[in-house]
Amino acid sequence: MTHTERLQRSPEAFRRLTGLSVEAYRHLLAQVEPAWQAAQAKRRARPHRQRKPGAGPKFALCVADQLLMLLIYYRTYVSHVFLAFLFGVDDSTVCRNIRFLEPLLTGIFRIPERKVELQPDEIREAFFDGTEQPRNRPQAKQKRYYSGKKKRHTLKSQVVVVRKRKKAGRRKGKQKQKRRVRVAAVSPTHPGKVHDKKVYDRTRTIVPRDVAGYGDTGYQGTRLRTPLKKKRGQKLSRRQRRGNRRISRKRIVAEHAIGKMKIWRIVSERFRNPTRRHTLINKNVAGLHNRMFA
């Protein structure tokens, strides 16, 4: 019996360790397996490969267990040594399997970095927000990554969230339905010192013209709708405060989406991987969020 089959006997434990339900995992596995087989065939067909197809050591884990190991790594962010002990393999095998699967997930989820596309059942609104993640102190260019807001070295990303329309026909007295949200885009990673507006300008996010964009006060000076800031020595009028509350009630879905993404601890705890992999991991976690919550 594989590790996956044994863990699937307890759906609640499976969800807590991976962040996905058993059904969502099986649907994802059905997409990963053919992509994994195609990637292996491409690797074996390299023109300068010395070994014959099928030669060499066999894989210690099946594709299902490799995917399970990656999800547990994203969800708990434990060390490779711990995962190696858990799955009965070497820690170098853990690293090799995770590095091989990550680009495959990125190709399946297809989370864009710039272009935001809405589905027919989604409201013509997009909500922008920045998120920071602590990182190890760099050996060079430390000031570039030091965030004055977080008082530590961080990595910053911009997340674009959209939400679906309410279902018609909801009767009075019934429990209010949750507004399902989807992460529509994740920007490339920027140093923590970069301001949210500058991240927005550098990313050059493409949003359809008929879509209204919303952001917090960090996006003032952009085309997005943002709350008003009071000037020194002045107060906001009652109408301006009501307008700010309306914008805050709308864009809170971006805060909720980022909070749900951070149940995968690889994007919430101190980032220990190479900085060049941060964007790829962020997009994979956004795809997992969409599978679980959207």
C-alpha cells in the first residue's frame, strides 16, 4: 500500500497535511500523471543521452506519492530530511522529485503574471493587493530587501483576485452563501523595499477595459480605485468616509484570498529556498488555492 492510499483513509488528516481534499487531490493527480509521463519521455529522448530508455535506477516513489510529498512540503514547510524519513527515501531524492514536479504544476495551473482574464460567471472587478514574506538575510544588497514596514528582509509579490457572481434565487432566511474568489494573477517577485505602486508599475498588469480595479492606499496614483487619505490638518467628510468603507468592503476579498493562500506555510514562513524559485512557488500555491476555495 502506498503512502497516498494509507493517508486517504483519513480525509480530514489528508486535508490538514496537504491543504486539499481527497477529491481535489485525485483530480489534480489525473492531470499530473500524463504531464509527468510526457516530461520523462522528453528527458529520455535527449540527443546526447548515454543510457538506453528504461536503463538506470527506478523511481523509489510512484507519481501519486511524489505529488503527495510536494503538497505536504508546501503545506507544512518541513525540511527535506524530515520528508525523506517520512517517505523512506534519501533527502536528495526529495529535492529532485520536488524540483521535477514544480514546473509541471505551473503548466497545469497556468497562473499568469500580467494578463488578467475573467470567466463569464465572475464580476467585472479586480482587486489588487501586495503581500510580503520574510526571507533569510541576504549576504549582498541587504538594504534592497529590507522592508521598513515589516522591519525585516522580505520578498514582495502582487496578487490580483476576482470573485464570482452571487447565485440567483437565494431565499430569505437561508444561510448566506460565501463569495467564492479566484487568484487571477501573481506578479514576479520583487525585493521587500519596493513600494506597492512601483510593483504595480513594473508588472504592467493587463486588465480588460470594462473591469474596475480596486486597491488599498498603497496604490494611490494608479488607475485603480483607492480609499482617500486625509490631508494634514484636515478631516474627511462623511461622504468620503462612506466611500472609503464601500471600497474597503469590496477589496476585503483580496485580504481573504491572501490569508487562505498562507495556510500553505511555504508562502507564509521565512522563505528558505533560492529567491529565483519564489515566483514559481507563489503561482503554484495560488493554483492550489483556486482548486480548494474557488
